[in-house]
Amino acid sequence: IQDMPDRSREPAAYVHLCDLVKRPRSFSGRKVIVRACYFTDRREYWMLVDEETPCGGALIPLENSPGALPKTLSNSTCAIFTGTFEWNPKPLILGQTYVLYVESVSNIHAKRPD
């Protein structure tokens, strides 16, 4: 992969989950803030899914800083996630080569009924 500019000092960008999925290179190495719902199989995968699914249920794999994901998160909760979006040379799920390294979670709330 070609060298990406160092974006670690740029302010966090508010982005839609769909934009991360559709244009991952545009956000690579940037701190982002995204509203999404949390999903896990409780064994192997932790990811974000779009709360309102306008982009077809986009998925973004998660990694977290120690203690960044509250224990109260479950498959029925949504929140605002802040972290660094980065390219990962080892696809985590479904060929996803980008991951959100979560640093903080705020505004935790129950998922809206379908």
C-alpha cells in the first residue's frame, strides 16, 4: 500500500458509517466520530453496524483500547464511537481491511425498534 499522509494530528471528523465503508481510504489514519450500533458474536467479532441501514447494513470491524468499550454494550445498543480508522493488513471479517480502533464511547442508547 502506498504511503498515507500522517493525519493523526487532524481534528476528529464526524462521519457516517456508510462513508467509512464506501470511501475507507479517505479516512485512513484519521480520528473519526461515528454514530452506529454495536454488534458482536461474543467470541470473535466486534463491529459497528449502521443504526438506520440506509447503506445496506454496513459493517466496520472494531478493536478497542483497554477499557474503551463499556461492559454495558450489547447487541441492542447504539452509541457514538470515537477512534482512529486504519488500514489493517489482515482482514478481520468479510474481507474488511479497515478497522476502527475505538478510544471512547458516548451517548449509549437502546437501538430503535425496527
